Amino acid sequence: MQDAEANRRAIEEIHYSEIEHSANPFRSDDQTAKAIYIKNASPALVEFCKTEAKDVEIPIFGRTRNLTVEGALSKDPATAALIKVAQHIHESWNADDKQTYLQQKAAAEEALRKLAETAAG
């Protein structure tokens, strides 16, 4: 418990602003910079920076939809309404994308058919 408390205090004392976020080596693919940072920083700071580098995810759409998260967010009526609107927009965009891709697929298949006719003829 003392270690957990010491880690919590260490994390609270970390100064992390937009400047530090932009310099966070875990936000890039530079493995050398990451290795140097891991070698020179404390383990708690390394873990903190790894966590901060991750994109924020709210799994309320599509295949990653998590009903537990959605339920927790929906306890607030305004947030619940916002989620419903956002999900409707997501479904609409998904349907539009699917229609566009089906049209592109049909056009590509037609172009291939014409090429095959030209090559055979």
C-alpha cells in the first residue's frame, strides 16, 4: 500500500502540459527516442507518458460499442441525448460510406469487364 501511495504522489507531482505532451516520445514511432526516455526516466514517469500518449477512446459506436460505458455515460440526460444523436450520425455516415464503396466497386468491376473485352477482342 505504501508503494501504491508513493506512486500516486509521484504521478500527482508530474508537470504535464501541452508542451510536454507534444514532446512525449511515445506519441511517435521513434523507437530510439523511446528507448532513451525509458533508460533515463523513472518507471512511474515512463508509464504515465505511455498512458498520456494513447488516444482517448469512448467505445459507443459500431463494433467497439460497450453498453457498460454507454450506460455509465447515459446517467446524465444531456449526455444520453448527445450519445443518441452521435450514434445516429455515425450510422448515417456508415451507410453513406457503404453506398459510396458499393458504387466504386460496381464502377471498378465495369472497368475490369471493359478491359477484359478489349483484351479479348
